[in-house]
Amino acid sequence: MSGTAQDSGPERTVDEITGDGTAEVEGRPAATEPPAPYVSSPLFTRVVPALVTEGSADGYLLRRRAAHLDRMRELTARKRAAGASVGELLAADYALHHLDADLRWIETARQRVDELIKEIRA
């Protein structure tokens, strides 16, 4: 069911979750999605072509690494901020863990970049 409401300010659309929608949301924690066989993150899809086309693949990876470290510092500061909710802490932890995994992948890519370029150009 939906409708409109207006308190102070512009008219707003108000949506209400249906019984089917409630059942779907309540069933999500029980459902397990299988891990993807291959990752298709923006980092991977941008880094690999850049490694081959850019003159300094190592320079590109180092810039990505620096950007990740900057973001990790921002998230850590948010976690330490007074009044951060548990939801904000969980979201920051999730992002930090993913950034950490990306950093480990960047280091692996730096070690393998020369082999990758040879393989692609062969």
C-alpha cells in the first residue's frame, strides 16, 4: 500500500511493506548465497588493463595502494568518533576488511605484473 503525506515541507510518497515483502526480508538471514567463482570488482577490472597499457604498472598499483590507505584512515577515524553507532561500526569494519584484502591483492599483483605482461603479449 502506498500514498502521500505532507507534514511541513513538500508532499512525500509513503510506501508500506506488504506481507510478502515482510516474509522475504525475514527469510534473508536464513538464505545463503554461494561465493562467486571469480571476482569482478572495479579494482580488478581497472587494474589489469592498466597494468598492460600504462608505462609503469607498479606506479599505478602504488597509487591505488595509497588511495586505499587514505580510505582506511578515514574509516578508522569514523570508528573512533564519539557517538558512532554499532551499525556504523559494522559498516566501517566491513569496508576495512575488504580494503585490506584489496591491499593484499595489490601486493600480489605487483609481484606478478611482469609475468602477466609477458603472458598477454605472447
